[in-house]
Amino acid sequence: MPRLIKLLLLGLRDLLASAGPVVLLAIGVLAAAYWYLEPQPPRSVTLATGPAGSAYAEFGRRYAEALRANGITVVLKATDGSVDNLALLRRGEADVAFVRGGSADPVADEEAGLVSLGALFYEPLWIFYRQDAVRRSAAQRKGAFDALADLRPLRVNVDSAGSGVPDIMARMLRANRLDPAALQLSNLAQSPATEALQAGLLDAVVLASAPESPLVQRLLRTPGIGLLDLRQSDAYTRIFPFFSAVSLPRGIVDLRADVPADDVAMVATTTSLLSRGDTHPALRQLFAQAAQTIHGGAGWFNRARDFPNTRTSELPVSAEGDRAINGTPPFWQRYMPFWASNLIERMWLVLGGLVVLLLPLSRIVPPLYTFRVRSRVFRWYGRLREIEARLDAGDADVAPLLEELNELDRVVNKVAVPLSYADELYALRNNIHATRKRLQAHGAPATTAPAK
């Protein structure tokens, strides 16, 4: 190996050895922070959705596709609806869930650590009915079918208990001074209830779902099926704060066929994406960012960018949800893969603290490097001084001292130091030469310096 390359490698080794303690400290701090903060999220997350054919199920599929791009598997858990979803969150059997407004207990669920990732969309209360059944009812005799009281003589399905719709309907009926027990109510799930309505086994069904629901789309286009125009919608929003008055615009379903033929007044709750407090922050961030794409467009009941929002959430909005909805994502998210971006975001405080810690510690590296290099030269001064001390004491034979000095010269001649420290080595060799002259002056036989 050429001597120059050998010297370069030797200098690099000395530098690494000098900086080693600082590097090991930095690695130890990073490892401890990584273990404590757990910056990388689990590769799987459970999302409680809703019954098959519902808007919840459709949105769940979209979230699964969005998170799959970042290597996260979303396990979709089918349920009866909002109430079931909330129960799964409380029991820890789901990490994230769709929950309709009016279902959560704001005080108890906040204390339990549940947080919102933002309000996602309006979920209207769809009351579909068979037009031939209404013509036989008292509503026809009064000339209109536009109030919940008109449901009294009909066979009405109010969805399964886990959906939360039966509770909402019971509260609305009691506000009309109607006893739910005195009505012909049933609790079929959405799909079989839709089939029963079309088959004439039911007169009306109540669904709480976004317009993206395949069942809602199907019923809106089915001949002979009408949609209740709830003219008292504003009154319900005053009685029940979780309701909003919305209107299904004329022709929104099918412009050419003019479906519906008139604006339809409705009430709607706002569905939020809720998460457990112990769900990994990175997962909450991914869900909140996906919500921007999935729910940010215009819909039948809202304009573009009305959703997701933080205004209508019943529970506190998490920091991840608020930043995704109201803030600006860090610039590095646009240029880095998810795992790297997430690592920086979760550990930026540790990284900043580490820089502050290493700046003063790095000052000890140059002195350590200098000491390590110079010690390879200065260590031999001890033997040189010992030879001189024995010479000065006059109690030793000069010939053995000269032989010992020549051995020291041979050893020093093999010492390699970086070129910037060569003067230290040459100074040592000059001192050895001076000591040899002293020994020769004391009667030692003249010898030449050992071969290099």
C-alpha cells in the first residue's frame, strides 16, 4: 500500500476513534428516543364502518385504498352503524370509526380519550315511502305527506338498533307527542328493509346515510318510491342541536328526468371520524389527510371545501386532524416518503435537542484527535528521558545505553503520523540524535544511526 494512502487511512482511523464517544452518545440518545416515542406506526389499523351497502362501507373502502399507498393495511369492520361503531371504540376493538352526530356523549367520551379527526359529511335522514301506501293513508285525506305524524298508520322500518336511527326516530316522534310503541315500527337492517319496501312488505323505511350510499341511490331512482319532504326541518334543528336543515335540490339525482321534481326539505346530522386517544398519531394524520381528498369536493348538500371541518365536531379535534384541515402540512411531506416524513415529524424535537447537545461536545473532538496522534510520538520521550537519566547518574555502562537508544530509534522510525504532525516526529528523532552524541561523548564507541 502506498505510504500516502496508508497515512490517509491512519488519519481517518484516528478521527473516527476521537469522534467515537460523541457518535456513540448520539446513537444512544436517538435509539432511546426512537424506543420511547415509537415514531413508526403499526402496519395495520381497524376502521369500524357500517352495514353492507351503506355509505360508511363505501367510504371505508376508499380510506383503505388511500392508506394502502403508504403501506398501511386498513381492516374494515362491518357493523350495524354509528352506535355499534362508538361501542367498538370505547372497548378498544376499533382504532377509528365513523360516528354520527348525536350518538356520542361529549363529556364521557372525551374523558375516555376519544378524539375527532374532523367532521366529514352531512348524513341526512332519508324517509322513503311507497306512494300507493300513502294514497291510502290519512295523509292523502289531508292533502300532503310532509310530517312525521303522517307515518302513524304505516308500517315503518327505523333501521337496526346498532345504527342509532331508532333512538333518533324515537326522540323525534316523542317531540310530535307520538308514542313509538303505538306505531308499527320494525328494526330490519338497511338492505333487507330496502328489499321489503320494494316488495310491498313495508310502507316506509328510515335511513341515515350519505347520498353516496348505493341503497339511497337505488331508492331515489325506483318508480313508486317517494321521499318525505320534511317541511318542519327548521323546527327540528331548534329542538335537536345535532341536526342541520338541508335541502335536496331539484334535479340533483337526474337532471334529464328531473328527479326529484321539487326541492326536498330534510334534516341531517354531521358524521365525524372518531379515533381512540391511543391510536398512533401517524395513523390519525394519514386518516385526516385522506379525508381531505375523499370528502373535500362538492356534494348534494354542501359546496366544495365545506368538509372536512372542525366546526361541527361534538368531541375535541385532535392536533393531527386540526393541522390537516386548518393548517399547512410540512414542506418535506411533499418530497419524502411517508416513513421518512413521519420519522422527522415525530422526532424533530429530539433531533433539534441532539444538535444543541452535540455542538459543545463536538469541540472536544479536535483536542482528542490531536492528543491521540501526538501520543504516538510523545510516548517514546519517556524511554528517552530514562536513558538520559541513567547517563546523568553515571551508574550504567554507556554501551548498553547506546544499544537501547539505537533500538528506540528503530522503533520511532516505524511510527506513522499524518503529515500535519510530522514535525513532532522529526523533533523526537532529532532529540534521539542529540542523546546519541552525548553518549558518544561519554566514551561510547562511535556508531551510525540504525538503518531506516
